[in-house]
Amino acid sequence: MKVLGLSSGTSMDGIDAVVVQFAVAGSALLARVLYKATLPYSPQLRSRLGEAVAGAALTARDCCQLDTLVGQQFAAVAATAVAAAGPVDLVCSHGQTVYHWVEDGSAIGTLQLGQPAFIAAAAGAPVVGDVRAADIAVGGQGAPLVPIVDVLLLHRPGISAALNLGGIANITVVQDGRCVAAYDTGPANALIDAVAVTAGLPGCDVEGRLAAKGSVHRGLLDQLLSDPYFQRLAPKTTGKEYFHLPYLRGAQVAAGVSDLAVADLAATVTALTAITVSRAVLDAAVAGVYVSGGGLANRTLMNQLRSCLEPTPVASTAELGVDPQAKEALAFALIGWLTAHGLPGNVPAATGANREVILGSITALEPPQLPAVLERPPKRLIVEDAL
């Protein structure tokens, strides 16, 4: 089955697309990557989405416009992917999260925009969308969902971890082929990106150069580390609706450092990410950690992480055959494949759900031709990147 996975994470730096040819081989699922690309949002749409995520008041008209515009951008990406890789049997689109409703540590609802009908029309295939809601309906956090990939990739003896450094950092700990913990540790690039934008940089601190010029302000760092989220037990989830520029400004006021130099601010929030992520990894006592996401390109952040975690080996997911920048899109392609085969896609140990459930709903412009339901899910995922 040939599946197109589409994803845009909390960094909102673009829409990731991966076309994967899946085939069952005994207890393993073979995944051959045929196409991968990242296409940026238009600057205007990214700006509007950033305002929405940061808490701007939205009318029903605003929500309708954003849902349509995001859907059309995802559709354009899908059309490009199909033109390059040929027809697909299915698309799975995560859409763009604009709000994850969490109260007292529990997710109550979630909203991903990007109308699937536009994608279905552009791709000529049914679309699995709205993938987080089912997990929340059975008591889960709706996140993280990528652990389904981590569990299958790290199916081996011992304890290892997968770490994704997107806008938010999340970790999956796998022991002897079983997920024992998975949760959002807090911000990865969210606050770093917010500071970079205030410095006039194009959306991120490229290679961590801005942070490297600054010095960590201990008072502000302590104020940030005192946030209750970091003490909360897993499973837990968060997003840029919480960790954003107004949040950082509030922490600066509380710490009495409203006029901190931008390089020092970048250094401080980079240290925050390194410390909170490394604590999660060290608490898990893993034999090694595999990293993906945009944060992998931030040399300052990665140097700090390696220093904090020494002697624990830190490697890229490329060593597992997975492009670190394409992992989330691959995850949603896998979730789409699982849904099409009647298999659950959530990991209750990761989300806190009370049971496994099939994720998403299917939008099809014609009667969908779905494969037969499989009785047993695969135990391992073997990825071959043909590019």
C-alpha cells in the first residue's frame, strides 16, 4: 500500500511530505520511502497561524478561512508529491494544530486545521485526518502519537529512547520492544524560535549562532525551570499555545529582567531546552538516544545536550534508516496505513488512553477501496530510504 504522510509540527516551518510503500513481511512491516520534501507555508499564512497559536481572538470567519487556507496548502503539497512519486492509495494528514485544550494536566479537546477534502481532491485518494481526537475520547492526551513509530523501530532488548526536537520536545522510552513512557518534556525550539523572530532572524536560530553569542541568565533560567509543567508526572502534553513569546515575557517580568539582551535570552531558553530534555533522558536510564526534528540542526543545543547526557550515546535517527527531518511525516503515513487496515495507532503508555483505538476519520470523494482488516499488528518497522 502506497501512503502519503503529511505533517506540520508546532514550529510551523513548513509542511513535510513523505510517500511510503508499505509491505508486510512476516511480523515486520517494511517501509520504503519513495519521496520526501518540505514545502514552506506562505509568510502570510504562517504569520496568521502564529498569531492564532499564541492566543489571538478568532472569529468563526477566521477559523473558516484558516481551515480552508491550510487545507489548500496541504493540498498543493500533496499534488506535488503525487506528481513526483506517482498515484497513492491513501493520504494521512495531521493538519496544523492551532489549539490543544488542556486543563489540570488533562487534554479535553484538540483542533487541527487543514480541510481534508481539498487534499483528497488534489491527491485523488482518500484522506485520513483528525487523528488525535479518538485518543482524547478514550481518556488520552491526544499526544504524542509518534511513539507508534518509535516502538516498532526500537524493537530490541534493553532500554533506548527516541527524542524529537520540534517546537515541543517529546521523548519515547522503549524497553525490550515495549513503550514504558512517552511524553512532551516541554519546549524544544518553541521559545528559541520566538526569540529568533524578535532578533529579526528568519524563524529560527540557525545552528544556534545567536545563543552561542550570549550568556545564560541564571535568574531567568530558574524562573522558567520553576514552571509546574516540568514537575508534572507523565503522561503529559503541551504546545505553543502555552510555551510562546508572551509566556517568556511574563517569565522575564517575574524574574526582573525585562530588558535582557536578545543573545542572552536565546542562550537562556536554549539552556532551558537542554536541561529539561536531558533530565527526561537521564531519568529513563537509557543505553542510547536517537534524535530527530529541527533541533538536531541547532549545534549549540545539541552540544549542550551531549554534554548533559555524557556518556549516554546521542545519535540521529538516520542510524535507524529514518531521515530526522521526515520522521513525523513518516509517522503519519504509518498511522494512515494502520487505520486503513483496522489497526490501532495510539500507544496508551504514551498518551494515557484507557485502550488502543483506531485513529482518524476518512474523507473520500469516491467510495474508498480499503484493504482487508489485519488481525495482528506488525511487531517491527524496517525503513529503507530509497532517496
